[in-house]
Amino acid sequence: MATVPMIEYDDASDEVRAIYDDLREVRKTDFINNFWKALANQPGILKRIWAGIKEVFSEGEIDPVTKEMIYIAVSVANNCDYCIHSHTSNAFNKGMTVGQYEELLALIGMAHQTNGLASGMKVPIDEVYLK
């Protein structure tokens, strides 16, 4: 259950509607997902987060599928069910294959295991990795 109301387009302020309109234009969809509707309770945060998302997901050296896969991995690490589901859907929509997804999950699982072991044992960092 949400802890804040979901701000629908018809109930939004002009400032929020402008951001929703930009979301729709950039993403080429009429769908405004619940994350943005929740953030709309604080228009300044909504505006800042949307600007950041547009920046990091803009065309760059990392391809769109890889960006989504990284977002999935971080979302798993942070135990964010919403982000896991939304970015997994986005990754498949952008071309991630089932095989890539299975490999990603194996990598995430292995990273959790080895991170836990290295952290628990306080393994000293090798000099070669500090350069």
C-alpha cells in the first residue's frame, strides 16, 4: 500500500502536468507510471528526478539495454521491488533476451555471495586494484 496519494494527470498542478507531458513525449507513451504519480506529491523532487533520469538514460557510451540491466542489478541490491519490475520490463522492451536476463540474475546472485564473503572476512584490497 502506498504511503502517499497517486497524483493523476487530471488532478495535477500545471507544474506537474508539464512534467507528465514531457514524460509522455520523451517515452512516446501516454502511460504515467505510479513512481512519477507518487513523486508528484513534491513537484520539485519530481522535476529533479525526471531531469536526472533523462540525463542518465540519454544516448551515450552505454547502450540502453545495458543501462536497464545495471538498474536492475542496483534495484536488486537495494531490494526495490518496484524498480526491479519496471526496469526488467523496460529491458525486455528494449531488446534484452531471456538468456541475458538469466545470466544477469546469475551474476547478481554471485556478486551478492562474493560481496558478502569479502565483506564478512574484511579481505584486504590488493595493491594492484588500488591503481
